[in-house]
Amino acid sequence: MLIYKFKTSFEDHDNFLREVELRADQTFEDFHQAILGNLCLDPGMLASFFICDHRFRKKEEIQLMDLNQGGAASDEEAADPEAGENKALLMHECVLKDFIDDPHQRMTYVYDNLNQWTFYIELLKIKPGRQGQTYPHFSKSLGPVPRELQATPKQIPGVETPMDFSFGEGEVPPEDLSDFDQIEGGEDYFGDERGEFGDDFPEEK
């Protein structure tokens, strides 16, 4: 059983590093799930791997899901089945060993299609697996989860983000409004000490 050991960095964060090991026969979806689990990222976000050259220039995209799934086939595809050969590559269908053709293979992992957070991945070594070890396995984790990723809102396709009715720091939540009767003049708005409101209102002039 061969193991691929990858080094993963994040954009311009020099203090962030993850080294992860996967079996050669595992899929890109296994890799994707490993990253999500290690960094506690939102599984509802879209993501893609890109097979790159040695300068991290993108060559092939491997998507989490087919965004054209369910669409009708074009007239060209219906007439010539070979015309559909350029269909999307999907993570759960793509095995790592089928896309590793360089001993220092480079890839990128783009998380959240809106913000395009980019991880840079490089194959460090190919080695035999250890008996009893489960994979994916993170052999090194340096640096905290980048703040940008922690602040990313959930954007599950087809589901609107609910409005946030939470109160910020220094604001008073509704249940604390009863304390206003302790403020000078508060009885003018919240009634007397018995909780009753006065009926005396100034007459209109």
C-alpha cells in the first residue's frame, strides 16, 4: 500500500502548515473531507481541486459536485456521445494515483467559490503505509486556522442565509429592558413601581 504525503499551505499565511498522508487509492473527496475536518470548515461550501504544473498554473479541475448536473444534454452530445467526454471531473470519482504524474506533484484546493480561499498543495514523498494506521492522517499541524476561514458565512447552495438578529457587544437584549426602570426617569416609560402605566397624558394644544 503506497502513501502520498502532501504539504499544504494557505495563501500568504507563512505560519500555517499541514502535512497530510493519504493512500494512493483514496479519492479527492477523501482529501477534501480531511481538510474540512482538520480545519472545522463548513461542509456546505463548494470546493475544487486543481491539478497544476510546477508553477501552480492550473491544468485540470476536480469539482466537489457537477454544477450542470440534471441539465439536458446538448444536441451535439446526443448526436455524438464522444462529444460529452469533457464532462466535469468529480472528487468522489477521481482517485489520487490517477492524477499523480510527478514526484513533486503540485495542486491547489479552492474552498468557497465566492471568496476563492486557496490552499497550495505539494507532494513531499511517496512511501509505504504503516500497518494499523488509518488514512487520511495529519502528520504535522502548525499554525491556527486562518481567521478568514473562521469568518466565512455558510452559503449552502439553494438555502438563503438567515438574517442575524443577534445583539452586538454593548447592546442590550430585549430581556434586559426591565432594568431601565432603575434609570432616572425610567418610570415615565415603563410605569410606576407596581408595573402600571399612567393614564395622564398632556392635552393637545
